[in-house]
Amino acid sequence: MSAFMSAFASLVGAFADLLQPLFQNASTAAAIVLFTALVRLAVHPLSRAAARGQKARTKLQPQIAELRKKHAKNPDRMQKALMELHAKEKVSPLSGCLPSLLQMPAFFLLYHLFSSRSIGGEPNSLLGHELLGAPLGERWHDALADGGPFGGQGLVYLALFVIVAAVATFNYGRTKRQMAAHPVAPATGPDGQPVPGMGAMTKVMPLMSFLTLFSVAFVPLAAALYIVTSTTWTALERAYLYRETPAAEAAVAPAV
């Protein structure tokens, strides 16, 4: 593990050296943003596949609702019919989870790299790198202790919070519009009855993006940069991949 982390630290350092002429003292922060962009580019094909799967599932909503109504008194038959429908249409209910799952290792690598005082038995020199005076290995509470929320370091975090809040507000509005335009059939358990709590979960779901604010506040600044960059990328990517066209609206109209 130490050899792997040393190689990863060298990769981040190489990116920083490459960007140093352009970003000077902020080159390591820029390297993290570049690394995040490369990770997102790598999983973009899966994001496109997830978008196609989501659109396909939206089109299936009328059939799913009909199957649940038809087999309401036979939960086993209903579940089998739903599985057969997804298999026939070549739609995986879990396809949307893959892009997020594949990004988690990259986040934890950055988190570990900027939380470790030593890498491969040597002092972790990356901890001394900064973004506009804010050390990449420190957290928001460190910034609060050194100048307060409007000090030099505090303003860096304030800028990140503003970006995250703007992205979360954008996601909230888009999710609410999509849920209103294309209601999803409520999930049911093996007995065919609605799963308890799913109604509340559906109402809370549009607010989930705001939880990113807490993540940014409690992880090292380097990991926070990864989160902010990835969250912004996700918002723009989903707005593009899930954009509605007249043809798409016609295809899902029966589900409304």
C-alpha cells in the first residue's frame, strides 16, 4: 500500500510540476482539479450508459405500473414479471450506480494522501502545498482557528461553499422539475405493498446535493477540491445527458 501511495503522490507531483508555470503556488491544487477531470472523463462512457438506462426506465414506467396493478395479490409473480421486463428491454435497475461507485477509490486516495504525515516512510511534502494560503492538508476548522471565516484561509472555503451551494440549488431545481414531469412508480416490497419511508425519501432526495456542504467542511482541502470539481462536473454532465427534447418528451408522455 505504501508503494502504491508513493506512486500516486508522484503522479500528483508530476501534474503539479506540469502546471506550475501557469498556476505557480496553486499548481498542486490545479493538479487535483486536473486529476478529477481525468477520472470523470474515464467514467463518462458509463455516465452516458446510465443516462440511456434512466431514459429507458422512464419509458417503462407505464408497463411497470400495469404489472404491479395486475399482480398486486401475487408479489412473487410481480417481482418475476418486473425482472423479465427489465431483461427483455435490456435495462439494469442498478446501472446508474456504477459511475459513482467507480469514483470512490479516487476520492479515498486523495483523502488518504492529504491526511498522511508520511508516504513510503518519507515526510509527505504535499501537505505543505497551498491554495491561496490555505494548506491542502488542513480542514475548515483549521482555517477558522487561523483568521476566522473571513480570514485568508476562511475565504478559500467560503468560495468552495458558494460553488457547492450554487450547484446544489441548480440540482435541486432540475430534480424537482424532472420528478414533477415524470413521476416514478412507487417502489414496493416482496408483498407488493409500498416500501415504508419511500415517500419521505422521494421528498428528501432533491435536497441530497446540499449534504456536500458538510463533506467539504470536514475533509482535507485537497479532498474538498475533488468533491467540488466532481460535483460541478456531475451537475453539468447530467444537465446535458438528461436534457429533454420534444422527441423524448413524446416518448415519456404516457407515463405522466
